[in-house]
Amino acid sequence: MSISSVRAGSRKGYQAVVPESIRERISDNSAGLLVLPGLFFFSLFMFIPLIFTIYLSFTDAEPATVFQDGPGGLLGLFGLRGDEAFVGLENYIALFNDPSFWNSLGTTWLFVICSVALKVAFGVGLAMIMTSDRVSGKRYLRSIIIIPWALPPIFTITIWRGIFSSAQFGLANQFLMWIGMEPQAWFTDRWIAFSTYLITEMWLAYPFMVIITVSALQAVPEELVDASKVDGAGFFHRFINVTVPAIKRPVMFAAILTAAASFTQFLIPFVFERGAPGRSNELIILYGYQEAFNYNAYGAGAAIMMTAVVFIGVFMLVAVWKGRLAEGVGGS
């Protein structure tokens, strides 16, 4: 029996079993049906942890109660629910009355603003150099520039932790002594430690900004640049009046994405002395982690994480709306 005959028999059997109206509906929505399995598993791994975190944020969950002696079955969320008690909004009320939360939230937003400004300035500057006609070997330069993006973040952050070592053999202190300055204890002063966060975050994210900006710069119409040169415009005048309007939307899109990444940054403060000095430099995700796993307050930690989700969600919606980045989506 040939493969074609088997295929024909299968098609006839399918047509005999499935009504024509259903076959037409399946044919019209075949693309959606192909996506459904992946969408199902994505939703499974995305929404179950989110729903469980929301649930924990309304309880007094701690290591002694979570997952322990729960009711089981559907009522017990199939083993996810333990012996924790429902406390309503107590975790959120305590959170909003905690000065440490507001310090962490303010530090996080300051970190976002400063790091995004540095990433955009450094990324656009490098992109301008890489697209300049006066620079040779640009293909190799692009390969070198994206190296930080290719390395595991934990590896890069650990290297920067060593660079900012308070010992005199740390590279940062070696540089300071080379230019005649005194070595620094980088993690004993709040704002010096904060500056090390910014430098490391910029290093991790600038390749993304460079790639987006280079692509945008290559799309700037040469006719506009040539016309501005004919009109006698200098470099800075051309940059402000020709280049910036042309690359504004792609750079803004990249800045919003990197801002969201900065808001959820965990590894840098965790590796850099866990928010030292003290807890003054704890970013919001590290603050939630500390409450959950160092102080065994899973409910409070979950409330912190859900508050962070709300803040970053509102920020993304407002940024996309105000930046008009969704114009033209859906054919509108």
C-alpha cells in the first residue's frame, strides 16, 4: 500500500466523521489552532506562579506553614496550599506603612532613571561612532561591542564585583591610585555603592541600545542629511534636527524595555553585598527576596512582588501610550 493511498483514505475518513461546517471552521482558524499548544504551556508556566503569588500575598505564609498539611484537592490548589492563614490586606497595609519599602521603591526608580539615561547616552554615542564614515573596521567593532551581551549576566556581574573590590588590588582602586587619588571602599558609602550598580547595569545593557540605535541610524534618509549639509548645518545641528527625530521612536522603544529590565534588576545588588551598606540600596526585587527568604515572611515577600508587578505594568502602559509606540498596531 502506497503512502498516497493511505493519505487519501485518511482524508476520506476525516471527511466522513467531521461535519463540513466544522471542517471549514478548522480550516479558517488553522493558524490559531497551531499556536494553541504553545500558548497553553506558556500560560501554564506564566499564570500559575502569578496566581499562586497573588494567593500567598493575602496569607501569613512562612516556611513552617506553606505546602504543609494542606486540604488537598481543588480546595487545596492540588497540594500548593498549605496550613497558612488568610489575612486579607494585612500584608499590603504593613508594606505601605514600612519605611524600608518606600526607601526601596525610591531607590529602584532612581536606579531606573539614572541607568536608562546612561544606557541611552552611551549607546547612542557608540552607535554614532559605529555608523560614521570616518571609522574603519566597523564590522569587527560591532562584533566586539556585543560581547557583554553574549556573556552570562552572573559571570559579568561577578567580574565587576571584583573590579570594585575595596582592596587595593581591585582594578577600580588601581585606576584611582594611577591618577593620584585615594582608593575607595566602594560598598561602605551608599551613593558610591549605588554608582557601581549604575556602571554595571550600563555595561550589561548597552549592546542592546547600540544594536537598536545602529539599525535606526541606518534608516535615516541620506537625502535629509545631504540637504542639511548643503544648508550649512553643522554636526550638532544635524544631530538635533535630523538624526534625533528619525531615531526617536526606536530609541524610546529600547529605553522602555531596558527601563523595565532595570526595575526588575536583582543580580547586581544581590552580588554586590546584597544592597549594602545595610539595606539602604535594596532594589525592590531584592527587598522582596530578603523579606521572603531571609526573614521567612513569604506572604509579605509575595505582597512586595505583586506591588512591583503593578508598578512596572502601569509604567509600561503609560510609557507606550505617552510615547505613542502602539500607533498603527492592529491596522488602526
